[in-house]
Amino acid sequence: MSEKRRRVNKTGKVMLAGVIILYAIFAYVDPDKTFKAFMEAFGVLKMVIPIILVVFFLMALLDVSVDEKKISKHFGYESGLRGWMLAIIAGILSHGPGYVWYPLLQNLREHGAKDSLIFAFIYARSIKLPWLPLMISYFGWIFTGVFSLYIVIAAVLQGMLVELLEKRFKL
């Protein structure tokens, strides 16, 4: 694995420290509003915890059941056209809020998935299958088809751009 992959990511700790500092500052300025904001944040956390538990379960399952060679085969640097197709199709089929997918995608990345395919997956999530019938009813088949095709093309182009930038700047 590259040097970049071995470094410990401290972003979460920095974000937590930043939030605590901000809450402390705002608690000093306006304690009542800060308490209300904290309770709102706690409510959101209670809502998200079940989703986070499911994601952690899926990540643990992925760690135990899938080896790096399989991930690399489907989403790694040797995946070719098949990897692009899988990333786009998986992105289109994925549902739920985007933040739910981030830990799982990070885990895939740590197991050898290409950043460009992860980028394409996230971009392709813009196509929402449950909403396509409604879009067709408002805009018609041709508009919806062309629009969806443009999203797929843009997902691939954006992923290729990420790959090009990684090679150029050795990210």
C-alpha cells in the first residue's frame, strides 16, 4: 500500500475538537440557544445511530468476508471497463443519504478500490431510480433519458479527471 494509505486519518478528531470548541464559545455567548442547538444535534444523532450501526456491521462483514484481491479485481487498478460499469450501476442502485455510504466507501478504498471509481459511484448516485417515473411524467422519456445519460457520462468523466489528477500530482 502507498504511504498515503498507511497514514492515520485524524480528521474526525479534529472535527470533534472544533465542534466542542465552537459549542463552548457559543455557550458562553448565548447559553439558551446553544442548549437548544445541542438538543437538536442530539436528536439528529439519535436518528442516525441505527444507520451508523448498520454501516459498521456492513464494514465488519466486508473486512471479514472480502479479501483485497477480490476488491482490487472489481474496483482496483486492473478492473478496467468492468469496474467503471460496476461503479456506475452500484451508484445508480444505491439509496439512502450519501453520508451512510462514506464509511463503506472509505473501507473499500483502504482495500484497494480506485478513487476514480469511488468518485464515479458518488456522482452516479444523482440518478434516483424511485424518482425516474415522476421525472418522466413531468419532462418525458427523451428528456429523462438524455439527462440520465449525461449524468452517467459526467460520472465517468469526473472519475477519469480524478485519475488524471492523481497521476499528475501523485496524490
